[in-house]
Amino acid sequence: MLFALICKDKPGSLQLRLDTRPAHVAFLEGLIGEGRLAFAGPLLDADGKPNGTLAVIEAPDMAAAQALSAADPYAEAGLFESVEIRPWNWIFNKPAAS
């Protein structure tokens, strides 16, 4: 099942995001290798600077999605002010199965 992770950074936390980014990228690359990441990228503020994250992950249930979200180095570093996890159904423009 797919889950959308909609994460909002704490105000004034850009440096924490930048400092933690290498570990976050390694974490996402691991999820790609496991076939558990559909896509991900930063949400941007009005100036084009990252201030959140949107990711879609594959997990068997909500509890597993929550555990995966909590294991993200950004979450572990305390970057996020809020994290919303929603079941999601990819209908349009979905890549063909390989």
C-alpha cells in the first residue's frame, strides 16, 4: 500500500536540514534499493528554499509507514514541526511496472 508523507519543517531550521541532508539522502537511496520509495522531494517556500518534504512510500500498513517515517534522519534530528501520513492511490501518470 502507498502512503504519502507530508512533512513540514520547524521554522528557522534550514541549517539543520542542510546538515542532515547527506544521511537523509542515504536513507532514501536505501528505500529505493528495497523498492519502498515511489518518489520524494522537498517542499519549497516562496523563495524557493526547502521547508518540508513530500514522499510516497510503500508499506504494508499505517504502523509500518509510521515506523519508516520515524526512521528518516530528518525526523530523528527533530527537523519536522509536523508529519502527516495518508494512504494514497497512484492513479494518473504512474510509471509502467517493470
